[in-house]
Amino acid sequence: MSSDQAAARPGTRSRDRARAAPAAVGFLVLVELTSGIVQGMMPALTPGLGRALGISAGSLNWITGAQLLAAAVSLPLLSRLGDLHGHRRVLRVAGLFLAVGSLVVAWSPSFAVLLAGRILQAPLSALLPLEIGLVRDRLSPQRARRGIGLLVGALTFGTSAGMVLSGTLGQVIPSVHGVLLVPALATVLCAGVLFWLIPESTTRARGTVDWAGAALLSLGLAALLLGVSRGSAHGWTPFATGELVLSAALLAAWVAVERAAAHPLVDIRITIRRDLLPTYAASFLLGVTLFGAQTAAALFLAAAPGQDGYGFDASTLTVGWVLFPAGLCAFGAATVAPALCRATGARAVPALGGALLAAGYTTLVHAHHAMWQLVLLNTVLGFGTGLVLSSLPALIVDVSPADRIGSATGVYSTAKTLGGSIGSAVAAVLSSMTIKNTTVPTQSAYTTVWWLCATASLGVTAAACALRRPRAAAEPRLSWRSQDGGGR
């Protein structure tokens, strides 16, 4: 081989990497779409799993609760490991856990095995933070922002598509376990994508894992979620209240440990900055609206008007199709959000999204008597959700140190998960406001949930307005072609 040929090889590899960039982002979008489908199918299939395995109605909450608890424990740690050792490396681990967990859920012969599978699925919550860290590391800021929008849009669209898919498959596959095998096989395919079709990030954080901080944070979040779940389901007994007190003590100890640590799991000083803290507050409030309204929407549509006085007696498939426009509009909003950020400013986009959510839920309080009203309002809610979901991670990426992207977006996802647990408590209004001598929620129970979601949405707008004007981060961005050791 001549010296000229040897010198040409690095440049050729660089051009190959540059051409591979859109494909790599596309593969990550496929992974997020599958993740969304898995998340969207589970709520729709939960009643069928209960019947198949003989699970009581009171225990069904643990099908979601077990996954939330495990996600709260694993998400911050996986995000930090990605910053330290490479986002693709940890994505591979998370993808394997998701695939194995999905296969276990599809096979589950008992409630205990089902819960074990749901716990194994928990790392799916870490996929998006790790992918954002990889995209930020390998793309320019503008292209990274577009990539993040596509990832978030695919996740949201997949969630709505999963509800439709569960109803459609349920009409041709008699067993709920057979239906669950379809997304399980898709997660196996995604694990292969993560192993062979995605490049590695190059930026590495310094230091080690703060195991003490990880333990305190995991225990504190677990106690918080257990307390909220137990309190909303069984009332605020001394035991549930004690769990919340224990959570507060553990989280306070965690803050003290993080402030003293040389290499903290979560850098508190960065987290509480004016250009980051409001985004975490907005993500928490967004989680409240997403999880608070999700159950209410499905139950309201499925209610029998002749018996309950409201609803449309909708099947699982019909519910999926009514809610599907929300996912479609969320995906559309996520794709246009980067252009809106350039035109109006980064802070204006989540503020607008929160305002659309507040307007949608407020209108829903008064206009929910015809199917077309719900479809129309779901398009508004979906567009607002897409704007907020896609713009908040981009804001975090813009102002966070390059070696802390995974951790910073991990905090964002954790805040949204915590908001979701509070949203589940909001949805408990449906079991506390019932028609006399029945367990059927009153119509005013639904309007109460929608009012609470509208209030939380206004909080999203307020948090976005409180953001300090974001500055372009000083750290240089890598291009895809630097995989071969090229310059930054």
C-alpha cells in the first residue's frame, strides 16, 4: 500500500461517518418508536393480563408501579454510567434488559413473573437520556436539536400507536400474551440495532460513580413513589405518610452527600442554576398532566352512557383511535419545534406548549359530550405536549457541560417520572368521587382531573417563562466523522 493510499484512508472513513449520520439518527428513532409502543400497549393490555392471571383490580396498579419504581432507581445511575463509559455501551445494556424483560412479560405465567419482567423493562426510561447524550456528542448544536425533536416525537407517537396496535392485534390474536409477544420481538430487533448500527460517543466525564449518592437517591425516590402509590390507592395511612417522611430524610441526606462529593452523581450546583432548574420543574409538571389525564381519558371513553350517564362505550381499539391524533400531532410538533425555537426563542416554545395544554384541558372541562370534541381537543393537547417534550431536553443540552449530558437529561426524565407518580395520585380522584353505592366515577371526577391538569400545564408555562435566556454552550461539538479520531 502506498503512502498516498494510507493517507487517504482516514479521510475516506470520515466521509463514510458523515454519510452515516442520518442513518444512525434514524436507527435511534426506531428504538424510541419501539419504546413508545411498549409503553403505550401496557395500559391498554393491563385489564386483559389481570383476567388471564387472576390479578385483583387493586393489584393491577403494580404492573405500572413496579416499572416506575425500578426506573426511578436505575435511571440516574445508568445516565451517569453513560457519561463515564460511553452512551452506546450503556444503551446496549439497557436494550438487552428491555428485550429480556419484554420476553418475560409476554411469557409470564404468574403475577410474580410478570412483575419481574416489568422490573427488567425499567431501563427503557434511560434510553432517551442516553440517546440525547450520544446525539449531542456527535452532532452540531442545530442538528442535535433536530435529532432530539425526532427522538421525542417518535417516543410520543409510539405511545399513541401502541394503544391502537394493542386493540388491533387483540382482534386477531386471542391471547393477551400473544399480543405482548409482538412488541417483545421488536425490542429484540432494537437490541441488535444498538449493538451493530450505532456509533459510540467520544466525550467522557472524569471521575467515578458516586455509589453513596446513587444509593441514597434510589432509596429516596423509591420511598417517595411507594408512599404516593400507597396513599393514593389506600388512603393516607400512617404507614404511607411515614414513607414520605423517610423519603424526605433520604433525599435531604442525598443533597448533602452530592454537595460534598468530588464527582457527584448529580451536580447540585449545576442543577439549581436559573437556566436548568425551571426546566426540571416544567418536566415534573408535564409528567403530572401526562399520567394524570391518560387514565381518565381511556376510562371516560369506555364508560357506558346508558349506565353511567356519560362516555361513549368505546372498545379498546376505539379508545386507541380517538387518542391517536394526540400522538400524531405530538410527533409533528416535535419536528417543527427546532424551527420555532429559532424563530421565537428557545424559552417561548415550552411556554407555548404549556399554554396549549392549559387551553385544551380547560376546554375539555366544558366540551366532552361528543366524540368529535374529544378528537379535536386531543389534537391540541398532542401538539402542546410535543412542543414541551421536544424543547425541554434541547434547552438542557444547550446549557449543560458536554460531559454531563446523560446525567442532566437523566434528571429531566426522573423529574418527569416523579411527576407521573403524582399524576397517578391525581387520577385517584376517579376512585374517590363515585356515583352513590357504586365504584363508578362521577362526571365531576373527570372534570376535576382536567382542571388539575390545566393548572399543572399553566405551571409549565410559568416555569418556561422563568428560564434565564439560554446561552450557547462553550464546549465544542463533535461531528460524526470524529469517530475515527478526527478533529473536533
